[in-house]
Amino acid sequence: MNLAGKHLLCTQDWSLAELEAVLELAEDMKRERWSDKYARVLNRKTFFMFFYNPSVRTRQSFECAATELGGHAQFLEPKSMRLKTKKSAGETIEDAAQVMSRYACGIGIRILEDQVSAYGEGQELCEQYARYAQVPVISMAHDKFHPCQGLADIQGLWQHLGRDQLKGKRLLQVWGHGSLARSWCSVQESMLICSRFGMDVTMAHPEGYDLDPAVIEQVKKNCADNGQEFTVSHDPVSCYDDADVVYARNWMHPTAYGADGKLNKAAEIERALQYPEWICTEDKMRRTRDALFTHPMPVDRGHEVEDAVASGLRSIIYDVAENRLHVQKAIMAMTMRLEE
Amino acid sequence: MNLAGKHLLCTQDWSLAELEAVLELAEDMKRERWSDKYARVLNRKTFFMFFYNPSVRTRQSFECAATELGGHAQFLEPKSMRLKTKKSAGETIEDAAQVMSRYACGIGIRILEDQVSAYGEGQELCEQYARYAQVPVISMAHDKFHPCQGLADIQGLWQHLGRDQLKGKRLLQVWGHGSLARSWCSVQESMLICSRFGMDVTMAHPEGYDLDPAVIEQVKKNCADNGQEFTVSHDPVSCYDDADVVYARNWMHPTAYGADGKLNKAAEIERALQYPEWICTEDKMRRTRDALFTHPMPVDRGHEVEDAVASGLRSIIYDVAENRLHVQKAIMAMTMRLEE
Amino acid sequence: MNLAGKHLLCTQDWSLAELEAVLELAEDMKRERWSDKYARVLNRKTFFMFFYNPSVRTRQSFECAATELGGHAQFLEPKSMRLKTKKSAGETIEDAAQVMSRYACGIGIRILEDQVSAYGEGQELCEQYARYAQVPVISMAHDKFHPCQGLADIQGLWQHLGRDQLKGKRLLQVWGHGSLARSWCSVQESMLICSRFGMDVTMAHPEGYDLDPAVIEQVKKNCADNGQEFTVSHDPVSCYDDADVVYARNWMHPTAYGADGKLNKAAEIERALQYPEWICTEDKMRRTRDALFTHPMPVDRGHEVEDAVASGLRSIIYDVAENRLHVQKAIMAMTMRLEE
């Protein structure tokens, strides 16, 4: 399977076979982490990490990934680039992407809500880079999607449920109250990829906390294609019934962006804190089919989830976090392999 | 040719034979980019990049260069160093440079107009580092010169005109209007190195936009030494006549520094925008001898040059940008090769 | 000797035999710096450098160290991590340390006075990371201790006095006036490790500039265990009598933290500048037994020490600075060696 040169902005853009190939390679890379099997995959090659938003975890895992493949990832903050915008002079993305393609074997981009003036602009920026770059562009999380997280989630489920055991299992994607005003990217990616792999999906949240309607339509379609159900619940307790996997995480209200297009974090947090019943507890977990607990981290303990669950025997959060490393190595290896 | 330990603050400080040796090695490094021929040149060695001014492009190309030679370039911002100045306590440059020489195999420095209080202070700082460092000091662009850019320019001309075809060709170094208040370093380096390689030089700009008189004297001398002409024009159209290479780029007015020694960017941009006729257009390019278009990037499209020229068939801007990588690898290899 | 997995927050936590093993390896790594003997010790492995306080020198030496061992050190600034505090939501150190242990083979932490609200909180933070991390945690200087500096100091004394010549030699740890309001970590570590290696110790400072009483008690005990003396002097001249090693450096007054727990640097500097007689001069050095001069750098020349001493024949400051690289490589190699 030849994925050389392929961009990755959302797992939905890739075929199931392609995603499975990445996950199989990720599993092998986990086993062979310190052998020399993959030691020269990015030998002396460079991956650019463009952080419009800073992130310690994503930076750590991508930079480790490049190092372990024999290459190097550069931590770049575009705020010191003068890019052309509607209002200011500067370099066009076409020029920037063309030149970067002469230096690097791949480009990662992270751009979240607070760096754009409306939902979807991060996606547009990533698409523009992908249009002009002659090397693969990989989302390191943008306002709509987070494909590397989605792949790490599935790898965790393969590890803990068994590779062929996802079909028909129920994912509970449940909103958590809290004070971090979080992006839609991880939860949207989770429902998209889990439904691709044959899980049925319950999305639960307080009234009004809807996600991107186009994404939800796609999740429904994925479920239907696999003969599975997609359900919405507004009950923070009964939604746990019969879940096999519980993924409890805060996300922003669709009106988080103000009239000026600016994200109002303070107001958003105040609103989110009005729903303390939306926390994942041991009691609620007893309603499930001994569900796994997962989360993309960082976990907001005491808000999104109780310590007893997050640190409990069924929590797979550290394994999923580790999987970020493995899937990112696999993505790099498959998309950035150059003829030597 | 032994260049080990040699500093590079301006191409004028090096002999023509030395510059040619760098360019020949850069060409070979381009051909052998992913072979193992140069894989151990900086094996496990470190190059320090000191960015008094941030720069995405220069950082990308230097860090890639070190990686591709088997070493590593550290991105350092001296603002977290307490260096001694006239006004404040701190470490002397002597101490800093001596210690850095114990760790690294070379030091790059970037310091532009807005980090100094008068033109020439960046050059002084680079010279101080060079005096005390026991490893090569390489300018990554300072207020006066930009030797790596100059070498990348010539490599581009070798590639597109032919290595032995520069003598007698006409370089048009033409001011561009725009809103970026740019340094003199690239354009001064360009005229110095092009005249060394036997080109004749036309410098064109609105009245008053003079460059460093000492540099211009040297360019004249270089031209005379090669039996070529140096001409100044204040006509934004006729200056294109008979050019073989057009290099259109904004630069600051000599009075950009205010009475307080501070660079006044806003006033400088306002002044520069008064000359909209100083843009490189397809019409003007028709007056040339089918000239190449070059620029050190980032290009301020619509101000310095029309899209049709910057993206046209005779534009070599991406190749020249790529050459930054190759010449920087060659400079590192020749100046920092340690006995193993 | 198996030190795999061992944390290093203070040399006092390690046995003398362990410290000697590190120093012997550091000496061999200095000799074999560019041979391939240690080229794969951290092959493709990652060390995380967590800089709560920025530092150019410490970052340079740690990042070089990892590169020279075949690995890579990531420069991380936790200010972009949302860590849980008493006042704010965020990730727990347990979660952060657990995940980092999945990516990296070791974690370095630097946290000095101005990033904590009371002396000792930096130590607590390091201990918390050490408790939860499954990889070694190395102090890159925190408010109480600076073990890598202490080891570099001893390596310098081995080099200039002879490995078996430290016992009975006199260290003068003398306060220097100046304007940098410096941490206690280096000087406390110096007295702890020098007394471990059998030196007698004179601590000299103006009345009131006491250090951590618990640390001083330990230094006294170390001296007593070796049959050596610990003396305190408040005379900036006679304290030099019979010294074999002079280590002159500023440190903060114990009342530097204000009522609000904030470090008041301006007031601290004003106080320190009232003692101009506390400078290390050539005249004073004549009272010693031809003492070596040492300092962890950056040196505040003209305040802590005269140029003639800092740049004199008996100054070992650059060698000690270089030793930071060697001891850090040795520490990494011994604590982070993974089974391959």
C-alpha cells in the first residue's frame, strides 16, 4: 500500500484499509521500538511542526517520533512569520509551503479555536498548506479534527478489546463539565473513526452543546453503513447504560465564538461549570458493560471524571497517550518515505 | 583548500576561490542529498543558532542543514541570556563565546536593525563573537551583510545561467515599494558577491534611498577590478533595460533610525508606500534580456513584484531558497570539520 | 554499578562511590568525545528538558550532551502546559509524569526562586515528578540544589589538583557583591559535594547572608565525617588565608522573598550592592595557597571578581563550564541506559 505523499487532515479522508495499515505498522513499531528495524526511516530528514497553538504533549510525541525514526522534528511557532492576511502584508501560504517543501519531508500543523476567528478557519488553513505543499501535511489537531488522536484511540481499543472485537461495541462519547473550554477536534474525530470501525455511538451532552452538524451527519452515515446505531442522549446518567467504552471530555458550546468572531473563554467556562452532574463517576461506570475509560488527555480530574475512574483498572488513558507516539511514527513512515 | 575555523560575516572577506569551493561543494551536496556521502560531516556535533531576531526560514534551513550532516542545530534566543551592556550587569561576550566554543562546533548569529540602536552595531556584535570564539562564527543575516543569502543567489545563477556565464551579465538591484521596512543586508551582499563574480551592476531606487556608502564603494571597486560597470538609476522603468537578472526588493531609507537610535518601522512603511511605481511588472521585464527574477524571500507580492513575475517561468525564487540549505551545509562542512 | 532509573536532585542523595563512578565516566567521555565509544548510548532516545526558568548555558550543555550520545534533548517550557495548582484547573503532575515516561528516557527540571513563592517549593516540585515518573528525573538547577554543577566543580578540581589531592584542601566559598540576586543552589551544592570529597570548607559572607540551615548542618556533618573543619567568616579579606580553592559568587539574602512570597529582585540587588568590599581581587588571592579560582558562570566581572583573577592563570572557569557537558553525559548514560 503506497501512502507516500498523502496528507492527513481527518481519518475520514482515508480508506479503512489505509487506517488499518497505519495501525498495524504502529503496533509493530511499538514492539520494535528500540530495535534497528525502523532506525533509518527518516534518516537525517526533517519534519516541520507548525504550532499556531502551543502544546507540550503533541510536541513531545511528534518530536520523539521523528527522533526514533532517525530524523528530526523542528518546533516552529509561526507567530514569527509574517504571513499574508486580509489585513496585512506578508508571505503567501503558497510561497511558504513551496519553500518548506524544499527543506522538509513533511509538515505538521496545529491550529485551534483561539487562533482563528470562526470555526472552520483552521481547517481552511490546513487545506491551503496541503494544496501548495509538495510534502505531506499532517494535522497535529485543528479546530475540526485530530486524526492522530483518533488513530491512537483505536490502537488503544485494539490493545484492550482485541483487534477484531470493535464491531458492535458501544462508544459513549459524553460531555464533561469543566473549566478548560475544549476544542471539538478530538471528540469529532473519535466518533468518526469509531463508527468507521463498526462501533455504535451514543453521544451525550447537555441540551445545546451540539457539535458540527456536518460531522454528526457523517457519523450517522458511518454507523448506518456498518449496520450500527447512532444515538443522542441528554441524560448524564442513563447514557452510560451498556457502554463498552466511555470517553468523557468537555467541549465548547457552539456559541462560544462571540459576535466579533473571538472565542470568549471566560464566558464559556462559566457556562460549562453550571453542569456539575456531567462528570464520569464510579457509580455511573457500574451501569456499563465493564467499560474501558478513555480520554485524550490532559484530564481535568474532578470535573470531567473522578480520580477513581481516571486512575482505575479500566482506564487506558496512559496507553492511549503512548499510542500517539506509535501512530505518528507510522503515519510519518508511510506518508514521508522518500526514495533513497 | 582548508577553511577550518574560518568565520563568515560577509562574502567579501573570503577569496573568490574560497567562495567557488563552497559553491562547488554545495552543488555536490544537492546531488548527494540523501546518499551517505556527507552523512557524518557533523556527526553528533552541535551548531548554535543565536537568534537576536527570530526567523522561520533561516532557522528552518540551518536546522535542516545540521540534521542532514548528522549533527544538530540548537535554536537559541539570547534574550534569556544576561549579557553585559553599557547599562546592565551580565556576562561578557568573551565569557559567553569561550564557553560556547567548548560545547559547539560553530555559532550562527542573526541580528537585524530593530535589535540594535544604530546601523553597524550588529556587525560589531558579530565581530566580537568572532574575536573570542574558538569555533567559526557564521552570520545568519545581520544589519550589514547576509553571506549565506549571497552564496545562495550565486548558486541559483550558476544553475540557471551556467557556471561560467556570469561574467558580463547585468544585475539589476532594484528597490521595491512595500510595507516591510527591510534590512540592507541581502541587497548589499548581493551587489558585493555578484560584482565579485564579474557581473555588472545597476542599482535603482528612488532618490534618497541610498545604501551604505562604504559598501557601494566596494561594489564599484569589485566592478572595476573585473572591467565591469556600476550604474545608479532613479528611473523605475528604464533601469530594466538590458538586465539579465532582476532582483527587486524593498529596503529601508537611511534615515529610518530616529534621533533616539530606534528604528521607526511605521514611519518607514508610510514613506515606502509613496512609491507605487517601484514594482517589478511583466511590462518592465519585457525591457530586459529575458532576465531571471530573483528575491531572497519572503516576497511581498503586489508591492515588490507582480504575481505574474514572481510565479513566472523566469522566476528562480524557490530554487534560490532551496540553495540556502545547500550552501549552509557546504559552509558548515568546510569551516567546522574537526579532526576526528 | 547499576544506577539505571536513579533520580538526581542533589549529590548528597548519592553515595560517594556513585559520584566517583560518574566522574570517572565523565573523564573517559571527555577523552573519547568524538570516538564512537559512546555514540549509541542514547541512540534515538529523547531527554525532556523542562525549563520553568530559561537558561542558555544549561540548555546548551544538556542538549549537546544528548546529541553527542546519539539521542536528542527537547527544550520544553511548561508555561504552555496547564498544570493543576491550588488555584487553577489543569493536569496533575502524576498524569504529566506518567505520560512523559512513555515518551522519554529521562526528564530534566529547572526551577529557580522567581518561579516559586517560597524557598523549597522547587525541590517539592522536583520530588513530585520523581515520585510519579518511571524514568530518571535530573535537576538542571532548582532553588535548593544544582547537582550537575557540583559534579562539574569536582571534575575541575580533579583535573587541576589531581584526583587524590582533594582531601584536606581548603575550599573558600565566598559571597560576592553584585547585581544578579543569585540562587543558593550552586553554592549549597558546592559545599555539600566538596565536603563529601574530604575538603575543609570556609564559608564567608556579610552578616545576615545565611544559607539554608539544614544544608549547613549537613555540610558540617560531612566535614566532621572526614575529620575536616567547617568555618564561617564575616571578614572579606582574612577569609582568603590558606585557601586552596576560591569560589566567589553572589547569593540572595534569606529575606529576599517578601511577605507575599514573591522574590523582590530590585530590593535584593540594592542590598547586595552595599558590600563592595566583597569582591575577589588579586590582592586577596595572594593570601591563599596559590588557590584555583572557580565559578559556575555566568561571572559578574567587576562585582564578584576582578578581571585579573577571572581571566588569570589559576582560573578554571571555562574548564568547569565544559565539565557540565561531560558530567551530564555521564549522568545520562548511567541513569538512562535502557536494556536494548
